[in-house]
Amino acid sequence: MKNNLFKLYILSFFLLTDFISFAQPGQDQPGGGLEGDDPPPAPINGKLILLAIAAVLFAFYTLKNKRREAL
């Protein structure tokens, strides 16, 4: 019971730290707000098909190993 509670605390700490560490600064910057001199966003759809194929192959590999262990 204590081990599961500890794992829950660690998981919630890492999830909440992610929001805090990547927060953008507020309006106290001189000359602008959040929509100032941001660089253009990088495209993410270049390798999505390869990532999806890798995910499906990994899922089949994992299922195959789980079925082998069950026998």
C-alpha cells in the first residue's frame, strides 16, 4: 500500500512539474506579451507515418512476447 502511494506521489510530482517548468512569462516583459517575437513553429507531420508504423510493430512484438510467456 505504501509503495503504491509513493509511486502515485512521484507520478503526480513529475506531471505537475512539467506544467511549471515550461510556463511562459507573463505581461511584465517590456514591449510585448506572449505573442511577441516567437520563432515560427516547427512542422511535426514529417515523420508521423514512420512513428505510427514503429508503434504498431512494437505493439505486435509486445503482444507476441506476452502470449509466449502465458504458454
